[in-house]
Amino acid sequence: MNRSIITISDEEGDNQSIKFSQVRNASRGIVLNDKNEILIEKFLKYNLYTLPGGGIENDEEAANSFKREVLEEAGLSCEIIKQLPDVVELRHKQDYKQINHCFLAKLCNKNVQNQNLDTHEEEDGLEISWYPLFEGIKILLNQVPETEQQKFLTLRDKIIIQQAIGDLFNNSNLFIK
């Protein structure tokens, strides 16, 4: 299948042929509930808001990875509505490439389990909250990143939101009418 890809980079030019020593596959995206609220992560240590997601493990499928990440980070079960374009981060200064497989999903069950955070998420003070859709989007779009990494995370989430906007208003499987 020919997937749509959006690339963000800290350098100009043809970035696709460059080999990075660190390559990571991740899954992330937008989760909505039946109250038209969006699930957002906040890393208290950095005062940074992001969409939920994380690294893909071994031979895990991207969609299953996203559902697992939402379950681990929020204790919630979700259903994928649509796969969005991949967002590829090319961080030349860090010799790092991350391929984000992105999704639009809706909440299936509330409080399936407790959070199961990894050490880094605990140390960074990861908190999960629901926000009214427009308020949540505004939080994500208007935050000011302080570091190079935060710039990538913020831009990546903006692109995911942009790619999902039409579906948020036109998909009968979602709740916005």
C-alpha cells in the first residue's frame, strides 16, 4: 500500500537518502470520546502537551501499537477510525529519524485498567486529561516549544491535527455533528 508521508526536518534539501544511526518507529494520534473531548498527555517536568503514543515494539503492527500505548498511558481502550499520513522526523543534529504512524481513534471503554507507565514517563510526570475538542486543539497548537526536541513534537502534533481536521467533521463514525 502506498502510504502518504509528511516529512519534517531541521535541515533543507533532499533528506530521504540520508542514513541515520538511530531510527525509531512510533505510533500516535488523536483519541476522542463521546463528549467530543480529545485525549492529551502533559509532561509536567517540561510543561509540554502532546498527543498520546509511543514506540512500536519488535514486529508489532502500528495500529496495535497505538492501541497498546493508549491502554498503557491512559488505561483506556480505543478503536481506530482512520490511519492518517505518517509523519517522519529527520533530526540531523541528533542523527535521529523517527517514523510516526498516525491514527484517528475513538474511545471504546472507560477505565479498562490503571496506567502502566514506563520509568521515563513516570520521571517526566506524564498526566492524561480529556479536553473539549477545540480547547485541546488550541492547547496543542499554541504552546511554545523550548527545546529542539519540543519543536519536533509540537510540529508533529500540529501536522496530525491538520490531517485529521476534515475527518473530525465529516466522518459518521465520530461524534462531531
